[in-house]
Amino acid sequence: MIRPKENKFIHWFFHHYIRVIIGRNFRTFNYNSIDVDPDKSVLLLANHFGWWDGFLLYWLNYKLLKKKFHIMILEDTVRKVFFLKYMGAFSITKHSRGMIESLDYAAQLLHDPKNLVLIFPQGKLYSNFSDEVVFEKGLVKVIKQAAGKFQYVFAATFIEYFQHKKPGINVYVQSSVNDSKAVDEISDLYQQHYQSARQLQTQIIV
């Protein structure tokens, strides 16, 4: 397992790199405001549709949630893109012994109220307009080990071009007071949020 590393200069440089590439490649970056409990960490659950996901949600955290950012991603990706570990990335290798270590580490991070952990519960890429977001089972270990220490935040991100050359980003965010340890229940709550966000997105008229 690859864990995050601290380097203030590298983090500063790629923080501004992310700001620049989002500004250059997207026309707008829109999100709604929510309340975040300062005494709890955040488990951010989001749909996974493309290369941009981690960068967009890193920026959402910087602008809105304001926690210390961590993201669980595949180990091959962390090895290929060297700077990710300096931006809070830690690795997971599916169907391996190391997978348990990664899930345990995610749960440990959630014991600190300063932290945010981003997990894509689908585990792989799907269309930006999929009908549903299916959760993989590994999340249950994280939830049980960190129960009571975090609040759920759901994010559903959609990208649209309409009549513009550059697309716009809409991130629909919802915090949940539900502290259930049942993955099926959390999956249902996320699905409700995703469907509501998807409907709002498809109703936009320009």
C-alpha cells in the first residue's frame, strides 16, 4: 500500500496546477452549499465517471468542505502519477491482502475530524449519466471501523457542454445526518441523491 506523503512545496505547486487546469478546461464550476460538522471527519462518496473526478472533488473540498483531503485510488494509478500521493492519495489493490490494509487506513483517517476521505464506491468508471451507482462491498469495513466519527457527504458530478466550446461542471452535494453502518441503507440514500441530482441536471434549459 502507498500512503500519502507530506511535501509543502509539491503540494503547493500541484494545488495551483489543479486550479489552472480546471480554469482552462471548464467554463464554470458550480456547487451548492452545505453545512459541515467541524467535530467530525467527512466520508465523501461520489460517482466515478472520468479522469477529472479526483481533481474536481479536491477543488470542491478546497472551496466548500475545507478538510484535509485524502482519496483512495488504484495502486497502479498512484505509481504512474507521482504527485498524487502528495495530494492525499493512498492506494488500494483489489482482491489482494493489501486491500484490507487500505480499508483499515481509510477508517483510521476518519477518526480525525480534520480529515476528509473520498471514496468512489463504484470502484470503476461508469458513464456520467448512468442510471444508478452500484456500491462495492469493501466500504462496509470502513464504515464499521469509523462509526460515529464522521459524517457522510454525497456528491454527484455532471459535465455538460450545451452551446459552449468548454463544458461546465455541476456538483450536487448533500450532507446526511444518517450514521447508519448498513451499506445497503447508505447506498439507497446515495442513489436517491444521485437520481435527484441527475433529474435536476437534465432539466437545465439554455
